Amino acid sequence: MQRYSFFSLALNALSGHRNWRCAWRSPQLQKRYDVVVVGAGGHGLATAYYLARRHGITNVAVLERGWLGGGNVGRNTVTVRSNYLRDESLPFFTRSVKLFEGLTRELNFNLMHSNRSMIDVVQTYGKLRDLQRRQLIMDLYDSSYERISVEELRRRVPPLTGGGQGSRLPVLAAFAHRDASVNRHDAVAWGYARAADSLGVEIHENTKVTSISRDSSGKICGVETTRGSVRAGKVAIAVSGHTTTLTETVGLKLPLRTINLSAFVSEPVKPLIDVVVNCPDVGVYFSQSDKGELVIGGATDLGQSFRRDIKQTVFEDTVCALLELFPSFRNLKLLRQWGGHVDIAHDGSPIISKTEVPGLYVTAGWWGGYKAIPAGGEGFAHLVANDEPTRLIAPFGIDRFRNLDFIFESGTTTVR
């Protein structure tokens, strides 16, 4: 792998930048691999990287139906945080935040990682009690979360001029999560892809997996793709909203449903805000990108859907909520909008587990899974390599649904 540095940039400038090596290869698809990872999104690429880096398993193929990073890893609001509630969730997401902080150096790829802090705006007493409880739990896991006054909130978020005493939902308080950050989503995908490729992992774009194959004993023996059969002793599925589409080809039912989560960005404007703002009581959150765009997200579509655009009613509700607290934004023009389909488990927590089908592993149920990419890939790779979960991912196995060990996580989404 060619290392990126100031020296390599200056050296290639002399040749007009015509001598850079390809970031990753386009190899021929082989007939057999030790592990097939389905999905070249954040979790799939991270899993392949850690399989090679931490466990020495390099005969790995990552199969992607479209282009690398074209799924949910490129369709999100790039917020990295660990302000969760449950004892099972907090250590996991705290680990992920820490991994993100060192990822630029580890992958030798500029992720444009920026520590911003996240501020939760509180407008109801029920939410205030909920976040106070979350603050006490987070203190036990060394994850920052502190209450700030309304005056401090308005000082740190100058455009927040709504929510006064005479409004429908006046602002009562706020909580600041110092560890929260943002980065560049496509850079995360490209960085993991480049690093995994350098270790021998093969990445195959435009290779749709149509079904999973089992041998006569019931074990996994590979996958069927639009480019032919590929044999493998282990298959790891990391395809977000399409998880059940594949697992049902081997008769495996999972407690998941797929819904649409949408977002949109404004035209670029001068710097207005340097934190991530979340307003859970009205259902909107946003941050400002390095280019000046306001990156805005809202609540999910209530119905099950595989759509990848934005539903008009969801868009209108989100804009109304935004303008209630930030009336000065009404003059902003919309630049673009998008949606992603995410699969959600019944308790709102992820599934990182081996299945009852020998050789088949799934990582799914990621409601806002971008923040979990490093820790999710790290844990999933360990599970695939050793057939045993790490301490951090053990609570997120499928068996919790059989044993009623649910992890009801109110911190799963930024808006509830």
C-alpha cells in the first residue's frame, strides 16, 4: 500500500499526479475463499479489514451488489457518539468512539474526523428525566455527558432563537456530550477498503449475492451471485436493510423489519454552528459540514419500506420542527435529499451473532450504525474468526430474543 503523506503528495505533484497507485485492486473473482463478506459498506469493509489485520485471515472476498460505499455508509448524517443508556450498549459505543479517534492514523487515510460535541435540547420534563438518568449511567463508563443551562445553550448555539417561554414547547435545559464527533462517510469506506486490500482482501463491486448455499449436512458452503457460484466455509452478512432477503434463502427468520430513514442538506452558508444539535422532543437534529451545508435528519418513516428516497410527510414534519426552534433557517434553500433503508430489531439494539445455520454470521439491526462501524467490524471479525463473541458484543446475540433478554435502548436513535 502506498503511504499517503506530505512527501508523497509533493513527489507526485512533480509528475502532475499521474503516478499514484490504485487505492484498491479489481481482481478476478475466484471460485473459493475462506470467508465471504456480503456487503461493502462500513461494517462489511471494517469486518474484512479486522479479519486480515487482527486474525490473519486474508483469503476473504467482499461482495457488493453496487459500488463500494454506495449504500447506507454513504446515506447518513455522520454523527459519532456514545450517549447511550444500557449497560450493554455504553461500553460498546464508547469503544467505537475511541477507535474512530485513531482511525485516520491507523488506516493512513484522512477521514476529516472532527470532535464537535453534541448538544441535546430538552423541551419536556419526561425527556429531562430520561437524560438525567442517562447522564448518571454514562458517568459510570467514563463517557462525557453534562447538563448545561438554557443561557449556555443559546450561547453555544446562536441560531437557536425559538423555544421561548411563550412557545408551544419552551426549552427547559440541555445536555452536552463532549465525545461526539463527525467525519467523512465516504472516506471511512475508502480508508477501510484500501487498508483491507493491502492485506490481501479482495473487493468485488457489481457482484450481487442472490442466495446463500448449504451442503447436504446443512452447513454453509458458499453463495450464488450474478457472476456465478462462490464457495466459502463461512459467510458473513453485513447488508443493512436487505439482511432478511438473504437469510430467508436458507430458511432463517430474523426478528428484523426494514424502514426508511431520511436526511437532507441545505445550500452552503457561512459558519453558524460548530456542534451537533439534537432536538428529540420535536424530532430533528443537524450539524454543519466543512463545506457549510446544514446536514439535517429527522424521525423515521413509520411504515416498513425499502425506499431510498425521502417521504414528503417526513420531510415536512422535520422542516416544521427545525423552523420552530431555528426560525432564521426559513430562507435556506434545499440542496439535496436522500433516504436509506435500515433493518431494526424488535428491541432497537443490533444483532451481531452467529446463527443456527453453521457457518452463517450476521451483523444487522443497526439503527444509526455509522457510529458503530469500527467496534462493530472489530467484534464481528472476532466472531467470524473464532466462532465466539467478544465480551462487548456477547449481549447482542440472536439468543436474547429466545430467552427474552431484550436490550431496550432509548439511546439508539437521536430522535425518538
